[in-house]
Amino acid sequence: MSHPADENLKPYFVTSSARSFQIHFFNASTRIAGIRLIDMSGKTQQTKTVEVNDGTVSLDGEGLSSGMYLVLVSTGSSSWVEQWALSR
């Protein structure tokens, strides 16, 4: 369940390439977002805490194996999940 304070920060996901992933936020102001990249075995591969100043956050697949990943974005009390297919 999302709360009104988080509604303006709701992300939409755009895969810019098979090796990087961009997350764009609607009406972003300076807010904190937590991002976790999880492989299909459930292991967290990357964790980031970022300020969403310009509305775009990028993830890089450097050092990761090809495969499917879940991208979990959390802002306050709301969270969203998207799949990402990384290929080398």
C-alpha cells in the first residue's frame, strides 16, 4: 500500500540496455530511495541508498552474471518490484 507522501515518487522502469538499468521517478524532489538487486536464488547482489534529486537512478550490471534479477525500490513505506534480464 502506498501512502500519499510517496505517490509523487512512484518509479517507472526503463531498461536502457541489457547491461544497465535506469529507474525514473515522477515528480522527484530530494528524497531517499533504497534499491536492491536480487538474483533468482534470492541472494542480494547490490544494495544502494540514493537521493532521487534529478528523477533518474541508474544500475550497472558490472560484475554480475547474465540472468534474471529482481529490482526492488523502496521509498518510505512503499516499494515496487521489476524484473531485469541481464545479458553479456
